[in-house]
Amino acid sequence: MFRIRKIYDIASPRNRRAIDQVLEILRQQFPRTRREEFEKLPQQLINPIKYKYRSMLLVAEDGMDNVKGFAMMLHLADVEIVYLELVSAAPGGTGGGVGSALYERVREEAFALNVYGVFYECSVDDPKLISNADTLKQNIARLRFYERYGARPIINNLYASPLSPEDEDIYYLMFDDIGQGVVLTNKVTRKVVCAILERKYADVIPKQQISEVVNSFKDDPVQLRDLRYLSPKKIRLTIPQTRGIALVVNEGHNIHHVKDHGYVEAPVRLSSILHHLDKTSLFARVKPKPASDKHIKAVHDVNFVHYLRRACGRLPVGKSIYPIIFPIRNIARPPKDFELQVGYYCMDTFTPLNHNAYLAARGAVDCAMTGANSILSGFNIAYALVRPPGHHAERRAFGGFCYFNSSAVAANYLSNYGRVAVLDVDFHHGNGTQDIFYDRADVFTISIHGHPHFAYPHFAGFADETGEGEGVGFNLNIPLPEGTSIERYQRTLARALKKVADYNPAFLVVALGLDTAKADPTGTWSLAAKDFYRNGSMIGTLNLPTLVVQEGGYRTRTLGSNARHFFEGLWVSHVPHHKRAKAISPKK
């Protein structure tokens, strides 16, 4: 088994390790490749201005992060194409479907970019030009593979011309319209060919020769070679499927049901949301997978984690315990009695421990981690619909109905693969997330919330809390007054999103609180369904791989509708929906 993920930067350790493995595959599979090409690959990922295209590296990894194959695709936005520069399985790894999976993922990514199609080079299959029988056989096999997707060489041009009489490195220019029915005009094709040759080969092909090749494309529209190896019945002409939003639900959450008077964090919250999500076709259910304890202990104190598990396990079903003392005067000497220790690890008087609190919180972490892995595996958006919430849980303390900080666990995990921005839009400050990442620069935390003078948690969330050490400047609190208008809220959200864009993260984690809604029992603002749609739409314009983790929201009459509207807005602005229809002239 393997997963395919994008490499977004060359800074994180796991990305550097993956790139090193990709370079080793290149050396083994393409021994005649110039050294300059090896050195250029990492730089392509971080310097699109220099190369005049945006590079996207896809790697197929097994469960041990060993790269089994890769694909390098270039997005030439000005001519609206994707150019597939390289695709290769690791030596000895041609079986197992790695090559097919990588090519199909390239087509998915290209389709999402709303381009004409995918262009690439493929070695010629002309026996007059290829003298080596084994090489010819390999070339035929590649062209047969691409024919399965309807991709064929563009004919009647000089692209497949040798640089010298003895040169056998001769390539067709291939085109895959990714099932859209695009018929390329001569004008569009010449622009594309010119862009490819100038940006890929300007240092080895004279300008005059580039002009000759470009001008050799005379057909209008251009012609693709007839099928040579497969019958039309075996061609996959389907458009790549949009994956939708990965929906991961903490199915076991309802075991955590505190019936004490005033405890609003109830199981009905999730069923209210699911009822409305089921009215859309946006979501693809993904079964949660157990996550290792090491991911929790990476953000929470080990003793705190062990205490929650032991304390909850010792309590009989139906009994809840609340803190009665808070030993902050002597934190080095916690009480011996496990019930008295509650206040050593809890920050308020209304978040109890009971037999199922640990189990439900552990399930929420599993869902958030599964959502994070869904993002790494190709979903653009994932939603961990969980309870209990988590953003108030600090490194060594629980409270605010929160036990483990699921958003922080997922954000920390994603930070292994690139920088992360956490945007908390709950009515209450995400003090736990702030506490966990306060001294780090690789996770930028932003919280828009009610001012702590009147809103929980009261002791954190002030504007002057900006981080410490390496994290100075990477924590942004935007506290707002009780009577904040919709207009002011959305101006504030726009400001926060500008900060996210400036940070340029690889991933966005949204701590989604719906307690900003009108008449929520824990908030004082008045957002309605249309406002949540607008908020989602604004966030979606960032076009980042986005994990949404459910936090607060307690007015069940409107909770589901508000959630649905948020995701509809997020989806519409995040994913391009208006694909090109079949046209002789796609652009006029």
C-alpha cells in the first residue's frame, strides 16, 4: 500500500528526505541525466519566478515514508497547461500500480487547476529512428499506457526531431485533454510549445531552432495521432472525479454524555450537523483510523495524558468528578488522591472527568489525524466532525469542555510536511492551541474571539500575546467586543486571512466554532447562515489544503444549517467548478 502526497517545500525534514529519495531514483533510472537537472529539482519547488512555472512534486510513499515513485508536474499558468516533466517508479517498483496511480493523480491535479490539459514528452516508437530493440519495446509500452487515457502524440510538426544525426533521444509532444473534449487551436498550441521549449530548453536549443519547431505546427486545429495500440473501447475518456470533502465523524462520541444541568456540550450537536450535511453531495465519508499516542504526547505533557487515561478508567460509568481545589500555589507537589488531582490538570469548574471522557476525546484525535492524512493523500478539504471539542486543552491542562487538543495534534503532525496556519474562528479564544505553539515559528496561530474581559477563558486571548522565543510574531489574537457587527467581523476575518496568505503555509487548519451564531447560549454575536456561507467563501479563496476540525457551537436549532452553509461557501470558492466545455477555440 502507498499514498501519494504533494511536496510543498524543501524545509521540513520529511520533505527533504523524500526529495533525497526522488533524486536517487533519478540517478538510477535516468543515469544520463545532467547533474544540473538533479540540482535544479529542489530549486524548482521554491523559485517559480525564476523558472516561470510553478512546480508540484508528487511522491508515492509506503507506510515507512519510503518513496516508491514520483511525478514532477509544472503549472504554466499563463498558457493554462500542466506540463508533466517526469514520472517514474523506483527501481524494481514498476509493479503494484505506482505508475498508474501517479499519472491518474497528475490528471486530477491538472483538472483542479482548470487547464486545457496535460502536455509531456514521450520517446518515439518509430523503428526507423530507434535502432535498439529493447528501447523500442519500452517506448511502445509507454505509448500504449498513455493511450489508455486518450493521450497521443501531436502530429505533423518538427517537435520529434533529433538534435544530431546520431541522436536517438527523440520525443513526441503528447497531449491529454483529461477527458474535457478540448480541441486545441493552432494559436493556443504554438503559445504552449513556445513556452515549453523556452522554459525547458533555452540553454541547449538555439532560439532559431525553437522558432522553427513552433512554426512547424500548421494544422488548425492540431491533430493527434490515431490510436495505434488500443481499440477505442479500451480508452478511459472519463473526466477525473472531484474528491469532495473528506468527512471523518467521531462515531463513538455519544458515549460522552454529561447530563448535569447547564452542560451544553451534548451528543445532539453532531447529529444536528450531520442531518444538514446529508442534504448536500459535497462529502465523502472516510472511516477514522487509530492514531498513535505519540502524536498526542507530541503536544501534550506525558503525565497529563497518562493521568486522563487512568483517572477516567477508574471512574464508574455515570459518575462525573469536578475539581474542588486548584493547587497552583505549589505545582511541584500535586495531591496524591486522583480525584483531588483533577484541579491540578483542569482550568475551570465546569469540565468534569468521567469514564468516557478519555475515550471520546481519544476518538476525536483519531478523526483529526485521519482528516490530516486525507489532506496528505489528495483531498483538498477534510472535516473532522468531532466532540468533545479541543481548542481549550493546553499542553498540561484540560477545560472548556476540552480534553485533548485535536486541532493542535493534527497541525503538529502536518508541520512535518510544511508550515501550518491554524485559524480559530470559535467565539472563545483558542488558549490551548496558543499555549502549545507559542514558541514555534512553523505553526502560525490566529484566533478571532470575544475579548477575554467578558468571554471564556478570561486569562488568555489578549492582543499583546504574540509569541515568545522563535515564536515571536507567530501568534495573533484579535479580540472583539460583545456587540460585534457582521460587517466588523468579516473585515476582521479578511485581515486574518491576509496574515495567513503572507505567511504562505503549506496547510491550513480551521478550528471551526459555530458558537458565533445568533442566540448561541455561550456567545454574544449574531452570525446567520448567510454569514457562515460568506466566511467559508472567504477562507476558501486561500486555496490551501484545508483541515476543518469542529470546536464549539451549541444552539442546535441552527447549528446544522450554519455548518452546511459554511462548507458550501468553502467548497465553491476553493474548487474551480466551471470547467471548459469542448471548443475549437477554448480561449478567444
